[in-house]
Amino acid sequence: MKNTDQKYIEEIFSRYPNKRAATLPLLTLAQERFGYISKEACVWVAELIGVSPMEVHETASFYTLYYLEPVGKNKIKLCTNVSCMLLGAKKIEKTLKRKLGLKKKGTTEDKKFHFETAECLGYCDKAPVMQINTETFEKISDEKVDEILKKYE
Ligand code: FES
């Protein structure tokens, strides 16, 4: 954990009526710090909010944004839902997989990237869209893939 985490955790708690209600932002923080929602991460969140690690694991397993196994450092989500698909997402998906050396979703050999497709990311008017970690790239094209990936290499 970082030195600034305690202050951030207190800020998170201040936004919710009780500690348990802060489970999701704490899971997000845990994923940033541990890389994925490991047993250790579940214990850490559980101790913060006063529930069992199993309850934390059950919550994390409900949401696709939490990884329950180790994945690449930079997590790529490419939207392939209707708006994005109509504007070239499938071609971008093929290019991304080729550049990352992946046949399907997964983590690259060097562990730098994890790739997966996603349902609507909520930016349909700016399709096609992909996210890497917390950054969103709008109106992307096949040609922009290299430029975007270079930011994370
Ligand atoms: S369909 Fe891609 S962001 Fe909504």
C-alpha cells in the first residue's frame, strides 16, 4: 500500500453511510495495489470493512471489472457492442490481438497487457471506444492502435 492510501480510504468511507457500502471503491483500490483481487486483497478489504474475506470475494466475483486471477499490468477493454461494432471495432480487435500476439482474450507473454472485449463502455456517441486501465480512448481507429499501445510500453 502507498502512504497516501490511508487518507484516500478515509475519504472513501466519508462518502458512504457505512463501511460495508464502500466495498466496491475499496476493491478498485485493492486491484490497483495488488494487481488483482487475490486472497490477500480480499483479506485487506475485509479487515477495512469488518466482514469476512469470503464476502469480499463473493462481491468481487459478481463484477467483471475485478480480476480474480493475475492479469497483465495494463488492462485493455475494447467495446464490441453495436455502436462500436458498426464503426470498426471488430477490425480493431483483430489488429490489437495481432499486435499483442494473442489469439483470444488474455495476457501477453511479457505480462505488459491483458486484453478483453467488453459490452458497452458508456461512450456510444464516441465509438469505437477502448479503455486501458482508467484511461478511455474515443473514436479510435485501426491506425491509432500502435500510438495508443506505445503509451503503455
Ligand atoms: S457501444 Fe461501444 S461504448 Fe457503447
